[in-house]
Amino acid sequence: MTGAFATLRDRDDLKAAKIADTLARDVAFAALSPARRQILAESGTIVLLEKGQRLFGRGDESDAAYAIFAGEIELTIPGLDGRDVWLARLGSGSIVGEMGALDGAPRATNAIATRKCELLRIDRKLISEALLAEPEAALALLGVLIRRLRDTDALVERTSPMELGKRLARFLLIESLNGRILYNQSEIGHHIGASREAVNRKLERWRKDNWVEINHTGLHIRDRTALLKLCKRNSKLHI
């Protein structure tokens, strides 16, 4: 029993160290001292999510932040036309929900697991205590919050007013930087705030124009210049 207990304790210590390292790599928590990050890592509770489960929704109470050490969380907000506007995908080694946990305001986004996830829930009270104990870290975090708010506002401003063709072209250009595009039409529509049918119609037209190719290996861009020109009509493309 003593040996088994020691093994479990070693595993717990390794997991806490991994979580503390995750916190250190996040711009929000990096301002805290290593000792304070270790306290947060050891005080949290584990949360398990299946693909498609909601971590939190827009308007929910911001009672915690979450360190992701397995899986992926997608963040969206409602667009002007009622459809969701995709904001980000956060994977292992990221923190989600810290902005709400820091200021106490209701959640501004929807957070859904796109894969099976394992997270550490860090209670808002623990975060507040850490900032009270380290005022310099609180000032550094204020700058982080302001930058993130500006980035989010800029993304919504760029994306929401765009007509479907520009939104779709912009999404394909950005995703293609990582190689082939593996999303299906429904998933693409979700990311750009459009219906599957509308995406299908647009992609079929572009396929006939030889701008894109769709086959069993995924979606491929054949005429990047044409998509870039479409994006730049009366708007700026940021990639």
C-alpha cells in the first residue's frame, strides 16, 4: 500500500507540475509568481468533457478559469444575423475563461468541446486571492485583458459585415496555411456563420471556376489569387 500510495502521489505531483507549466505559458497567468501558479495548479478540480459538450455558454456566471491539458475547446459568439461567429480553437496547454474569471462579468462567449477534453477548473476566488497577494501581476493582467478585448472586437468587425463569399474565402485562405482543409461544409458554415446549403452553393461555383478542388483528401485551393482578390474588395484581409 505504501508503494502504491507513493506512485499515485508522484503522478499527482507530475500532473500539478504540468498544469503549473501550462499556466506559466498563458499570457494571463504568466505574470504570477511560480509559487502562486503552483498553488493554483494544486487547488483545482478535474473536469472531463465529451465531444460536443458545453463547457460554458454566453451569459453564464464566470466562476472559474480552465486549463486545458487534453482536447480542444471552440469559442463562438452570436453574430449580427443570429448565426454563431467563430472566434478561436484552444488546445492542450491553453487557458479558457480567464477573462470572465478575472473581471466577474457574465461569459461573453460559448465554449464547446470539439474533442474529448480533460481540464483543470480553477475557482475564481483562488484567482482573486492570487492577484490580491501579487498586485504587480494584477496590473500586468489588465494590459492582457485590454489587448484581448481589442483583438476580439477587431475580429467581429472584420467578419460580421462581410458577405458570404468574402467570409468563406477568408476562412479557406487562413485554414490552407496549415495544409489541406479537412472541414466539411457544415463545419465550415459553423465557423463563418452560414448555412451548409449556402456554403455548398458557393463552393460548387468556385469548383466550376477552378478556384477550389474537392475530393476524398479534402478541400484544396487551386486559385489563391482569385480568393485574395475577392477578400480585398472594399475590405482588408488579415492573415
